[in-house]
Amino acid sequence: MIGSLYAAHLASVADVWVLTRREEHARSLEQDGLRVSGKHDFTARLRATSDPGELPDVDLAIVATKATQLEQAAAALAGRLPSATVMTVQNGLGAEEIAARHGDWPIVSAVTFMSGDRHADTHVEYELDTATWLGPYAGTGTPFERVVAIERLLRAAGLEAEAFPDLLPAQWSKLIFNATVNTVSALTCLGHVELFAREEEPTDLGHLVHALMDEGMRVAAAAGVELHEDPWEMNVLAVRRGETQQSDYAHVPSMLEDVRAARPTEVDFITGALVREAERLDVEMPLHTAMYRLVKGREAAYPPGEGRAPAVAGEVKTVERSSA
């Protein structure tokens, strides 16, 4: 769904190809285009295929899948797109290393706060028009100038974006935010609502959210990462933004969506990554460790035959910039 938002918007300023898992999905996009409703309302015309061999060489490939599907998506691009810079847009840590195993592309790290709802193969609703943070991946020596060029491209397409010479402070801010909000949401079955920021009564959920974020910040400090933003303040602002948009709005974090659909979650890449870093740095992390185990237990409780195989594969979005 996030990949669809990138693809549709970028089609207004570039030649865009979409690589899908299903052939019928590609046919529908070719025939009907990709409609965006909500914050923006338009229909984009683009090219689509389910065959990686049909992709032309491109300037930029945006890999916008679930973290659980990244290995499969990156493998589909192996040996292809020799001129491309690859931008990974996944939750958690480690996406860049997975992509780099399948090609020697320059890699740009990115995290996004955009959100939406997928109504059909050819229709996505754009709910939160918040920024994509991006920066060069040190492991491939990507020049910062390339990151700035991608930031300009995203902005020209009507999307919010901010380039950083070093993404780690921003990446860790979102990691701690995600590790907290996603697991609390998955285990309470609540969307990201005002309760996540309320601390007036002893039983208010904000106490747990705040403590989890403080715990994550201790790990970041031990790792030598000075956070770009305070995760608690990010939480408070996100709740307020949701309240002001519409009275019945409550953002549903991706992990809650997965639990509701009995799909594997991204918890290993988000909370699991944070717990592993804490272990490596010898930092006590009892709350996140408990949340990690509880979400894994929630997955184990799925009905027989559900949640045992990867969820429906996401899409690899590839973007070829136009000469304009």
C-alpha cells in the first residue's frame, strides 16, 4: 500500500514501473491506472508487470514491502537494474543489509510516516501525508547528493520528504516509536488512539507506552545514537493529528492489521531488532522483551493453517525518472 502511494505520486513527474506479485494485479494497473483518494485525489497512469525480466533499467528502485517479504522482493531484482539506486522503505532495522545481499546497487535508507488504506489493487486511500526520512546507506557509499536528488523528486511529486546525511538518529526515533506503538496496538487491539498518550490515572495506557519508549531510548543512548526526535513526543503529536483530522479517525498500525488478518507480523524486524541490540549492548530491556514474546505468542495462537506462511507478497516499486 505504501509502495502504491509512492508509485502513483511519482507517476506525475517520472516514468514509473510497478513490479507486482500477481499477474492479474499488473493487468489491472495497466488497464485502469492507480487511483489515490483521501488527502489527494487523482488517478495515475503507469506501467506494471509481474515479470522482473520485463523491467527496463531504471534510475531509482523503491522497495516498499513488508519487512517479512523483503528477501523475496530483493531476490526478484538480483542481477537486474544495473543503473539503479535502491531505496529500502521498511520498518525496523536491517533492510539495507538484506537488499545488499542481492546486488551491488547504491542503497538509500528510508523510513516513512505516510499511511493509508488499500481498497483494491487499483485504489489506495491516502490517510496521513507525513514525511519520508531518507539518508545514504554507509555500507554502499551512496553519495548524499543522490539522496538530496531523491528528496527533490518526492517533493516534486507532492510527497513530504527530508534528507539526512546520517539517517540513524531519525531511523532509531521511528524504531522506538514503532516498537512501542505497534506491539501495544497488536496486543490491545486498539488503533493508535488518545489512550496511548494519557497518563492521568494509574491504569492509563500512556504509562506503559512512555515506559517502553524510555526503555528504547536507553538502548539508543548505549548505541551512541542521539535521537532526531523524542519518541514520546512523536506519539503525542501523532495522536493529536489523528484527533484533529476527523472525530472517528484512529490510525491502525500495521502490526494490528496483521494480527486481525492472522498474518505474520514484522515484530522480529522491529521489536526483535531492538531487543537484540539491547542484548548486544548488555542493556536490560524487560518491557520490550515481554512485548516481543507476547506478540510471538499471539501469532502462535492464530487458527490452524493461518499465519504459518508469508503473507501475500508486497510489491516492489521501481521508478524511472523522466528527462523532464
